[in-house]
Amino acid sequence: MSGHAKLSVATPVVTMFPRSAGDWEKNATIEDLAQIAEAADGLGYHHLTCSEHVALPAEETGRRGTRYWDPLATFGYLAARTRRIRLATNVLVLGYHHPLEIAKRYGTLDRVSGGRLTLGVGVGSLKEEFDLLGAPFDDRGRRADDALQALRAALSAPEPEYHGEFYSLAAWSSTPARSKTASPSGLADKRCARCAGPPHWPTVGHPST
């Protein structure tokens, strides 16, 4: 497959972006979404996407959209309805989570899906959302660098050991950590803390994250 184009599906229904979402998506159900995922799976598409926002300021919805389904819940269901297509977070904001939390939840999802998770992670840009969650914003780039390294450690061993600037992991057991092939994939743009991940894993992102 080296050198071949890999086509993805910007998954409908799970997000509602201004001027791009179809009217039918407003009242679409999880069954509608599952049928789309099954069709994409059967047609050979490489991956589905799902973005993360916990909440948006009302004044931001005209630019960033009004709907963001939770990636973990969404992909947990779609994993059971598909067999081959990969499931890509687009993106998960590192500053909203502890690395062990990501490792446990998404490591479990990777196992549930049979190793089909592509964990796209990013730094984040919406200060109001950081403030809402009590997460530091001004040094989020440095924190994301550290979180990414801690996450790599957490996904690599059932009892990870890592000592960084903001995160320290030692004498903690966290399983399931991952499948044999999983690893976080970094964002390749100006908001990237550090571009990472095996070369055969696509990097994913959206400019409004």
C-alpha cells in the first residue's frame, strides 16, 4: 500500500460546521451514522474522523459549529459496526486530559476495535474552553510536549515510568494500555507540540480545533 492514496471520511452527523453540514444531519440518528460507517468500511476508505470539544462559548458556534459528539462514545459504537476502517480522533486536545486517562480510555478503545485506533492529538486553541475545564492555557505547548511523551510511555507498558516537567508516572498500573500497534500521532501544523507517531499512521487535524 506504500505510495497509494488513502481516502478518509470527514464523518457526518458527529459535527455540525457552519455552511458545510447538510440539513439531513440535524436529525440524523446513530443508526444513520452507523450505516454510513459500514458503507465506508465496505468501500475501502482508510479512516473515519471525530473531533473533540467539551463545550463552546455561544459566540463561537457561528465559526466552530454547534455539535461535537464525544469521540470515545462514538467510536466505541462504530467499532462494533465496522471491521476494517480505522478510527481517527481529529483531534483530542492533550491539555484537557491526564496522559494516563487518555492511555486507559483510548487504549481500551484500540483493543475493542482490534487495533484500529489512530490517536490524533493536538495542543488546542480555545482559551475559554481551557478556562472552563480549569486547564492551563498560556504554556499549553510545553505542557502538550510533556504530555505527549508521558502518553507514549503510558501506551508502551502496563506500569509506565516517566518523569517530565509537568507529568511524572511511576508505580502506577494502567491496563489495558494499547494493542501492539498503537501509538499517538502528532499534529503536523503550527499548533503541534511535537510531531510524532510511526510514519504509516496518518496525522490528522482540523484548523478550527
